[in-house]
Amino acid sequence: MSTAISPRCLLRLCGFLVFILGTAFNTPVHSQQPTKPGDVSLILDVRGIPGAVEDISFCPNGTMLAACGEQEVRIWDTQTGRHLRTLRGEIGANGEGDCLSVAFSHDNCDLVVGIRDAKGKGALRVYDVRHIAEIDSLIEGFSAPVTDLAFSLNGRFLAVACADGSLSIYDWPLRQIVGTAAAGAFPVGTFETISFPLDESLLLAYGPAGTTILSVPGCQALPANSELPERLKTWVQKASDISQSFGNEFASCDWRFDQEIWLAYGKSEGQPTYWAGCWRGTNATPQFVYAGHQNVVTAIALSGDCKLSASGDRRGEVHVWDTETGAPIYILKGVSRPIYRAALDAKSRRLGFTHQPTQSSWNRYGEIDRAFDFANRIVTSAAADAFLAGERTTGNGRLLATYYQETYGVRFFWPRGGATDFALGDDVTPTCFSLLQSERNGIDFPTIIGDKSGGLTLFDPATAEPQSKYVGHRSFITSLCESEDGRCFTSSSMDGTVRFWSLESSGSPIEPFLSLLLGEHGEWIAWTPEGYYDAAPGCGDLVAWHVNRGRDRSASCYPLHQFRDQLYRPDIIQFVLRSANVQTAIAEVARITNQVAVDPARPITADTAQPITTPVPITTDFRKPQTMQKMHPPRIRLVSPQDGAVVSEGQVHVLAEIVAENDMPIQDVRILVNGRPGSGKGIEVLGPGETNDGRVSFSRAVSLLPGENQITLMAGNSVAHSNPVTVSVRYDAPADVLNAKPNLHLLSVGISEYKDPQLNLRYAHLDAESFAAAWDNQRGAVYQQLTENLLTNAEATGDHIQSAMSQLAENVDQRDVAVIFISAHGIRDRQLEYYLAPHEVEPDNLSATGLHFSAIAQLLESLPCKVLLFVDTCHAAGITGAKSIWRDPLYELTSEEYGTIVFASSLSREISVEDEAWGHGAFTKAILATFEDKAADLDDDGFLSLTEFEQSVGERVAEMTQGQQHPVMKRPATIHNIPFYRIATP
């Protein structure tokens, strides 16, 4: 009989001490995802490996690095760390599509990915590196998921290891199996690592039982005392001694004995130290130990020339470091982080959570220290006691964890005596559990149990059987919390999300009515199963539609941001949170849509404002394959230039073919150079021409800047925008061009005095004047020339502002920098269109007296140079509608099409603070102080970079306003962290 165990004992038995200190379970959950071509599902795209890094491989010529994890492979440029591409294939239930291993062929022609297929067996996806967007071939028939791959140094053989311990040897040029070994054939057991350390005739295999040397292609185990190369024999003999010196066995290795070098990784005993070591020759002592990881290392690899090493961990981080010194070069990671606890306060619409693990007790893995405010769309600090206790394990009954014969369970103790053990199923390890107080499900003592694989199940203690499955999480459930009104509950997970579940829903499986991804640095996106979403600027790409196209074809992936005209719906998200039902929220929005008249005297609210209009009906369900097919964005085939091209001229012709994937005509084709529009002075635009078969031929000459240039092409139809296609082109410019400084073009607008005195502000004009003056010392230091246009108060009419914007567009060149500062009112009309309020604005006649925000957007879109927009339009002066539950006007500007670096004074639903003691708004005061503070230059290079500036201004504003105001800096992925201001010297 199983016995109830104490939290401390269970933590010891489960190894949860390791987890609490940062380890995630490497067992992803796989919900009922599509398994047929054309089927659609929503996935996370966190800009990095979303879970544990399963494998890493360098391209032999040293240009690319690939890493795989969960259901994707990511590829980066090894020189710059720039993300090049993400590879996805068919995904489905029970782990179909899991990417478990990856390897480049030694001729740089092929990339091979080992996967789990729909039957729980193994397969290989083979990509031609020259045309890597599509799967070149699919090799099936392996007895288990493919967990490791190794090419011989001459490229002739490919060794394929499977999870059951079986092994296959391919003659790779012929694609023929020339050797096999069945599961259990070797004492090593299953394989953690296989490698060709010297030549093609020997394969080194490492597993739980130690090291085995195999002949190739015969797959025969060779004794250590046989006629092996001396270096290999010595290593095998010393391997156990080396392992013991670290107090733990190696987890895995990568060997290159032809270069007298090998790597290994593992974990030290005691206080966790997650390490990767580099050894030379047969020395038992490592040359150095790289200890930069904060979680268990799961993969390691050497570059072809052994100059670089890469290691990945269970948090999805990939660290690239110098093999000679161990110095870190860069860290590749996504925005998501595990959430160890979450609790909802429905009254205040705040969600408490934490990214920090604590060693507390079973069923409690962290203490709330942050909160997401749905009303203001902001992450703030928070106290744990401001939220509900969360999981309830006692009440009229009692829940305890159990452990018996290496099996974990949950037991319910009845108030009247006796106990029930829940039927959790095989291989299910519970991680948290809660008794619900709600009676909506008709169960006495309803019990929710979450497990380490992301499963979430409602049980009835009367039968001990599951009643409903809640499907959405991908890994370890860390907390459960029922709302006070009993309508819903939340769950948090190591996958970085919080899910919201209705307790009024029945059947199985049940989807969350709302999901929330919370990043480490304020990134967030909230979405419904239908794909409606709200997000911080620049975060609409963190969730995407995944479309299966068949087992042997690459999947299509479309970030929600590409459908933003239809799916970016902050209004629906707010209604969903209130109603706990998506269909009710959509019906409420539809009710407002059908409202015939609105009393103009009433303030703009959720009930009186005209709602967002979209290209297709609000009830359109993108999850239906036929709907997605109709909504597909165009596809781009870039003909030239080739990625990595080097030119000696300052222009290059871009040739492309744009293909419509459905009946929707192609309406827009855009080209960006280094994140900015690729048209400008001296550029010949040949123009697109459309044919009858939905194809557009595109040819345009674009100017280049000296050095590396990122050329990006995008296209769109009336509903969606395409995935950007990017190539890198290097311009080897002559010395005079290379050393030329850019010009700075400054437009500064501040309006304190309005024609209507009721709208007056105090310091907006002073903000604009001081901001403009702060750039005077940049002439000559950073910029060749400075052109300034300052408009304040009565000068800042709509006509004058538009005229100044036109002059700016006419005078800038591609290498220049444009800086635009705006401090004034922002205002919405009844249709929620957003306007900048010039001096003469009349709030009741915005169409005639306001400056529509689209005019500013069009200017930003047309400028070919780098653009920094500083905007403060959230002043408090009684204008209704500037802040609401509707679309953030700055959200669109951070998309790749605009390529604008946006500095906003506050979050979209906050008020910008002014104070007489400062003589400025807090935002401008912090900017001016940062420009004068040498300490803001964190790397001491004499310049302020975007991130240095953001950090300094953000900290200053938070301190000045006591946390009431939070500036935001957002830049598209196409814009790098550029230095832009020469810091003042003492």
C-alpha cells in the first residue's frame, strides 16, 4: 500500500531539490495538436528554444550554429549571433514532431534532424542547406525516436542512435544503411552521445553504463585492450577518474581527438554549479571550466575548427564561448522564463506571479513578487500577501502526496474517514494539486491535479477517476489558484505561461479561455484559442499559427502579428477576462459594433466607443483549415542577392517573386535595408508587375551602407502580412565613404499652450526646447551636421507640423539619423482613431483640426534612415479616450514594416507625470539627466546605446514617480542595439 509522505521526503525522492534550484523536467506535454496537412494550431515562438536544448551542431565551415528543442530547430550566424531561420515540420499529439537531435554534414550540404514521429518511432528530416526553407527528404522506419546523430569526419558515414538503444550506420552519399545494432546490444545501454573522434572506422558511444567503442560499419563493440589508437585507448581508461574528480558522472561529451581536444558537461554536487569543461589531450584536469549556465547543461558541441564551443541548457539557453579561453562570446535565448507561482485577484484584475524559484514545500515552488495589471497592461512589483493563498489542500477534505514503489500519487482523505487514491495513470508524476470550492461542476470535493508533463486533470474523489482534461501547458505545472467567485482557476507552468480555465466548461478536453506569456524583461502577450490577442509593443510575434503541410514538408508558421488587422483585439481580451468566456466576449463586442447611435456627450468607454473594424468578420475562426487557407499571407521567393554576398558598389538590385497563396490579391510589397525602407535618393524603383496567376515580379535598386547590410522583403494582402525574408550583403566601401559621419535631423514639437486654454499643459514646450538643445554638442562628435526644427505652442499647428515632417522626408539620406520628439495631447474620436492634438485642436471636430496619427506613421514609413521617435502624448488634462482598452497607437510602429525605434514616456494606459520641482515632465527630465551622466555608459565606450539609454531613463522615471510611470523602448528585430549619443564627459 502506498503511504503519504512529507514534503521534505518527497522532494528528496523526486530530486525536486535540483528542480527548485533551476532545473526543469525534460518531458514536454503534447496536447491534441493537428496531425493532418492543413490543420492549424497555436504555438509559442519565444525567439529562442522554448524548452530544453536537446542537441547542438556547428556547420563545419563555421558559418552557422543549429540547436533543437521541443518541436523546432533554430539556426544562427556564428559570427554575429543573428538568428537566421527556424525550422518546423508536422506536429501532433503524443510528441509527434519533437526535434531531438541535429547534425550538419561535413560537406556543408545537408542538415539532418532526428525526430519523434506520429507513432512514437523515429525519422530523419533532411534539409539541403542551400534551400533550407523546405524539407528535402524524409527518412522513416527507425524503431524509436532519434536522439543523437554523428557524421564521420570525412562525411561518408552517418550514425543514428535511437531512444531504445538501437543504432544504424548510413553510407550517407548513397543514403543506404550499411550497419545496424538492435536495442540492448551493447553494455552502454541507451546512448547519450555518439561521435567519430578520429576516423570513420571507430564510433565512440557514451551512456549511463559508461563508454563503448564500436567498429563502423559493423557496429561491433571493441574491447579497450584491442588495437585501438593510443589516444582513444588512454581516454577510455581515464574517463572514470576524470568523472570522479568532479563528484559526478559526465552527462555527455563531444570529442575531437584529431585536434587533441574534448568537451564534457555535468553538474557538481552540493550547491548546484552547472558546468561545461574543456580538456586537452589526455590530461585529467580540464584546461578550464565554463560555468556561465544557471541550469542543467543538456547539450554541447565543438565547431569544425575547434575554436568555438557551444553549450545548451534546460532553460533553452545556448552559450557560445571561446574554446581556448572559455570567455563567453554571446548567449542565445528566448524571452520566456519559468513561472513558479501565479494567483489571480479578479476584483483588481491583477495576476500575481514569480519567475524566482524557492525551496519551500511540495505544491509550492515560489513566492509571488510581481504582478501583471490587466487594466493598465503593465508588470509591477507585488507582495505575496496581496493575493489569494492559491492551492487549497485542506478544507472539508485533505490532499496529500504519496510515494510507493517508485510511483508518485495523490490521496484524498474524506472528512468522515477513509481515503481515496486517484488514478493518475502510468508515468504521471503529480507536481501540484488543489481542492476546489466551486460547485459548478457538480462534484463533491472536486480536485485538480497538475503533473510534470503539463497535464492538468479534474478528479472526482467518489470515483477516483478523471472527469475533465485541461489542455494547454507544455511542461511542469507549478501552481493552481481558484478565483474568489469560483468561476475560473489559473495554472502556472515552467513553459512560461499562465492559463485561465473556466469552471463552467464541461466535457474534455477543455481549452483555456485565456493564456498569458510573461517574459523576463516585461514582454507579454495574452491570447484566446481563436487567436485574438493583446500584447506589449513588439511582442505580437510570440504566439503563432502553425500549419501542417505533410510529414515530408516544412510547416508554415505565421505570427499573430501578421494578422494584426484582424486579431489584435485588446477589447476582446478585456471582455474575456471579465466574462471568463470567449464567445460571450465576442458577442459583447459584436453588440457594440451593431450599436446604431452614440450620444456624443457621453465619455468614450467600452460601451460608447465605436469598436475596432477588421477586414473580415469578428467571428472568423482561423483554426479551421479552410479559413487559414483563405487568409494565407503571400509567399516570397528572393532570387537575388544571395545571402552573404559581397559587393564593391553602393547599390544592389533586389529581385524577387511574390506568390499569392489564395485568391487574395497582393496589395503591398516592402523592402527594408537595415530595418528601414530601402527607397530614397538616387534609388531606381522598377516597380512590381502582377501576372494572372497571382505572382508579382519585383525588382528594385537599393542603396547600401558600408559593412554588413540586412535586406528584408515583405508583402501583404488585405488581411495578412508575409513572413519577412532577409539576406545579408556586405558592402566593401572605399575609405572616404566608410569614414563619413551621418547627419542628424531633429524635429522637436512641444505644445503647452492650446487655442482652447482648458487643454493647456505646463511643461511640454520646455520639454521640446530642452530636448532639442541637448543635441547641440553632438555636432562633429557623432554627426557631421545637425539640422534642427523646433515647433512649440502657437507655432505647432497641424499645417506647420506636417510641413516640418515633409521637409524632414525630403532632406534625409540613408546613412543619416532622424530624431523626432513630440510632447502634446493624444486624443481618440468615437471611432477610436488616434490623433495628435496640435495647437488649434477642437476635440469635437478632430477630423478637421487634429493631426491623424497615420500622418506620423506615413512619415516614419517613408524615411530611409534610422529613426528614433520620442513620444509623450499621455498627459492628464481631461481629454477622454487617450487611454482606453483599445489598440495602442504605438503598437504598429514597432512592427518590422515601420522599423522605428520608439521611446514612449509611459505605458499606454498610464499618465505622464509633471512636477514643478523638475520644470519638466518626468520622461524628459530623465532623458536630460541620462545625457549628462557618464555612469549611464555601462560599457564605458563613450556612447549611449539603445539599451543603456533605456535602462537609465527607466530607472530614473520609476524613482521620480514612485513607480507610477514606466517608459517603454521598443525596436523591431531588424534594428540592432546601436550607439546614438556621445555621452557627456565630466
